[in-house]
Amino acid sequence: MSTSETAAAPLPAEVVDLHCHGAVGHSFDDADLEGLAAAVAHHRAHGTARLLLSLVSAPIDRLERRLRDLRAALPALPGVAGVHLEGPFLAPARRGAHDPAALVPPSPEAVELLLAAGEGIVRQVTLAPELPGAMDAVDAFVAAGVVVAVGHTEADHDVAAAAFDRGAQLVTHAFNAMPGLGHRAPGPVGAALGRDHVALEVIADGVHVHPEVIRTLFAAAPRRVILVTDAMSATGLGDGEYRLGGLDVEVKDGRPVLAGTDTLAGSTLTMERAIEMATAAGVPLDLARAAASTVPARLLARG
């Protein structure tokens, strides 16, 4: 199928983006209600019907305040299904575009503070299962109905498998910010592939994951792959200088990186483009459409 044919294909009735940080100059980490509405509206205009507001790592007290603010704002934001905490319980060596000063192990106190501040709006959390206290945190989040995702992690296959067997159900942006899928060391992706209840996010922007790997992932785990944007505030604008959390980001040719580095800092993707890129990589259209709709919707309902 050609790119033009893919672009013309109708979108699923309800596209769901589980991992999105903002758009049109606004970040979900700090935007006011007007900015939140503008960013959400941009993604809704480009195919997304429902989304989670993803927050990058920040000090626990700042995340508490932000969750309270978002709790008040959510009723005025059509299509927003809750919040995804991407951190702060991440591995420093795999932090990507997260502020290292904000990263902490998932203590019971920190987990309880975030759940209490969210009062039900925290729908998903990304954590590194090898951190001290992480397995207990998996238990606490799962008991609270939160989808636990393994990501930004140094975990090997066995540690990731233990987290999945405790109730984690998702891999955050598979292959990125984690050990790779090796023939002797299959890592978190290998652990996920071996467990039918685990889904795997993929960022199909032509930058984060090679098209051949995207096609292979869909073949290995049909109807368990979830397309996400990981879109940051530059989405819908253009090249230039932006912020993600407390860090400077440079966007060149639509590719965001931490200023002065080659470290990817999210994407400028939309869900309609993600479906197009997945099918261009050789993914059957029905699987690409499911990865943007029914698969993430089922995960949210299961959480």
C-alpha cells in the first residue's frame, strides 16, 4: 500500500493515545487550562478521540500539585481519560529526556502521595522494576486500578518478567530507554512478548524504531501492540527551541532532542500519522487501526 493510499484510509471510530505530553507550544506538565485545551484540541483534530495527559518526572511535591490542578481541569477537557505518570520512578541510566534530579525510587510514601493527589485520575504509571521498592509499588498501583508500564529501565528479562507476573501490563515505548532484544538477553521486550496479557507501546514516527522492527513487533504480538505519539509541545508547530519538564529541547526536521545532545525528547507525531507510518512499514491496516483504538481502549478498561 502506498503512503497516499494509507493517508486516505479512514481512521478508527475512537483513536486512543496513552502517551502524549502536549502540542502547539503547550506541555501538560505546566500549561494552564487554556493551554491544555489547545493542546488536546490539536490532537483531537488529528485523529485522537481519547488520550492520557502524560507528565514527565518531577519532584513528588510538584507532581502532587499538578495532579490536583489537573483533577480540577479534566471536566473541561473533552476526550481526556486521565493522567499517565511517566516517572519519577525511572532508572537514571535510562532516563532519556527526564531530569535526573527528579528521579527517585518508588517508596510506599511517594506512591501513596501520588495516588491520593490524583484521586482516581492516575490511569497509568511508567516505572523501572529494578529500583528498590518497585515490586511493592507495582502491587500498590495495580491494587488502585492503575495500568503499570515497564519503561526507562535497566531491567533484564527476569526482572521485567517478575513485574509483569505481579500485574504490570505494558511496555513504555518498546525498545527505547531499555535493554534491547538480544538473542541471549531478551530484556523487557522479550519478557513482554512471552506474556499474553502484556501490551507494548511503539512510537511509529520513523525515528524511534526502525520500520522493519515495527513490522516484526506487530507480527510477533498481533493485537498487543499500541501506537502512541509521545508527542511534546513542539507538535503542530515547527523546528525551534522548546522545553520538556525542566530541560531544553531542540527540534530540527521535526526531530526533538535534548539541547546539545542526540538524546530523543519525545516526538512531534500525531495518531493519524502514526497509523500511516505503521502501515508504510508493512503492518496490515487492520492491525495498525486496532493498535490505535481497540487495543489501548481494552488496556484502559482492564486497568
